[in-house]
Amino acid sequence: MKAWDATASRIMTIDGFGRQSLDGKKASQRFSLLLESHRQFQAKSKFMSGCSQEETEKTQLLDELVAIVDDQRAIKEERQMASSAVKEKALTATALIRDEAMQRASKRKSVDGDDDVTTSNKKKALFEVQQAEIDLEKQRLEYKKLKLQAEINEQALARKERAEMREIELKRHTDMVELMKFSMSKNNEQF
């Protein structure tokens, strides 16, 4: 929130800014609303056909901001999953150590030799189950990591394609303007 407060104070110093007061919370909320309305615009414009839409500088900037925010969310989720995996691993290891200690304590109390064999088998089975759970969780995390990376790559590719389309559209408009200027100069020369 400190960053939003700093941004809000910088915005307030701009000459001609229309609001009397602005704090970090309001700036953050306005930014979120702006991105959400742009996401809705993107969703609607996907299905529009016919005439090509003019992409303003604002639209281009919002496209880039949406992509950056989405990338940061994906990175944050990936970090959280990695952190939870480390915590889960530590909890599993702690539970295993506790179970081992409890089984050793029960072995010391037990005088009968048959109990040692069954306890050992139970301990081994428990260890195998826990190890299988750990392996399964590792596989899940690896899958999620690969999925997030694929999404990030897909978003980057889509962003690149949009930039290329903007470049093509800009070149087409520039060429059209040059052609019109040339045509007008030819017409002026004839008169």
C-alpha cells in the first residue's frame, strides 16, 4: 500500500489534476476498476466482426498493463505453491519423525517380539504411504508450474501478436496517408 500512497502523492502534484484528494487506497481501487473495464472491453471486442477497431495509445497501454498484472499474478501463485510445498514437506517430515519416535517408545515398552515385527511392518507401510503422498504432491506442483509457465508463454505470444498487428495497422495507415498526400499533390500539379 505504501507504493500506492507514493503514486497517489505524485499524481496530486500534477498540474491540472481534477481531484481534491487522492490516497493510495483510492488509486489502487481506480486502477483495478480501469483494468477490469478494459478486460470487459477486450472480451466484447473479441466477438465483434466487420470493421477494424482503432487502437488508441490508451488501449495499447492498458493491454500491456493487463498482461503485466496477469504475469505477476501467475508468478505470485507459483511462489505460493512452492512455499506451500516446502511447508507441506516440512510438516510431513515432522509427522514422520514424530511417528518414528512414538513407535520406538512403544517398542521399548513392548516385551513381546511379535509386536516388534508388526510395528516394523506398520512403520514401513506408513513410511511408504507418506513417501507416495510426497511424490504425488511433487508431481502436482510440477504440473502446476508447467501449466503456469505455458500460460505465461501464451500470454507473451498473444502480446507479441497484438504488437505486431498494431505495427501492421500503423504501417497501413501511414502508407494510406502517404498515398493520399501523393495523390493530392498530383491533383494540385494538374491545376
